[in-house]
Amino acid sequence: MSEITSRPIWGKLDPADQASAHLVCAEGHGIEAVVAAFAGRDGLLSRATVVHVAPVGAARPAGLGGAAYHRHPSRATALTAFRAHLARAKMGTQVHLAGSEAFLDEASAVAVACGIVGDGLTTELSGPATRRVQCVHCKGMMDEVAVTPFACSHCGINLTVRDHYSRRLGAFMGVCADAEAPGVLPAASRF
């Protein structure tokens, strides 16, 4: 993990026994962190609503017990549903988020905008080690970038992914990798 202070620090899911309800929003592999956090706690699961970004036709994940489960095929539809559940949430509801860094950033912004703060929100980074990157040259956004340098899918410029993380954009910055020596790129490295 980087020592750059712009990068958010994500914790572990921590469902509180005293919460009156639990609202979970997970992306892809994040559901595994949810299942692990609620394992053996069927009483908490019976008070939980789970919003999950998963492909159409995916089965309900095992281990969710009596939780109300809502699958959505895209991040955008899941976050819309999550916002609607937040609008109906009662005092004492604890919110849990699990997924990629870009997902956590977007979902956290939704939760904070709805007044969820402090112990009312737990987060866990899970899934593959990829990053959301914005090309500083064309402003194009690319998700699930696993290696640096790489070619921008919008403008084609070879980009080095910097450790600077923009909380406003929810992305790392990609800058031209071969500006001073066109065509000469550093060795590729994975995150």
C-alpha cells in the first residue's frame, strides 16, 4: 500500500450486534467479504438487506441466510438501488460496503451524502488488485487497470499510473509515460 496521503484507507467489515438493521452494498468479489463478516451471525443476517453488483443469472451467494438479497447487473443500477434503500433506512441502520476501490469510493460518497458517518459505515477493499485511472491528457476514465504503463483506451497515449489518488474523481492519475523519449517505456509492473 502506498504512503501517499491522498489514497483512502479502507478497513474491514464490522457488523455491530446492536445495529437495528444492516444495509450492505457489494460489488463482485466483495460479496465474499460480506459472507465472511456475517458468518455464524444469522440473527444479524435476518436484519440485513444486501445490494449486490453481479451478472444477470448469477445465483444467490451461499452464506447469506435470511438476508434480503437484491442483485443488479451494473454498478450504476446497484448504486441507484442502494441510494433508495438508504432513503428508507431507519435510525440505527449500519451500512457495509465491499468491492473495488472505485466502487468503494462511489458507494461511500452516496452513503456520506445520505448522512451515514463514523461507525455507521464499514468498508472493505476486496477483489483483484486493479485501479481506476483517469488519463490527465484526454480525461478518459478506465476501470480495472492492472498494469503500468498501459495505453489509454481513449486517446492511445502510453500512461504511467501515479500513486496520486483523486478522491473527487475516485481515480488514480495516468500521465504520459514516454513524453521525453517517445516509444521508450519502462518495464511493465502489476499493482
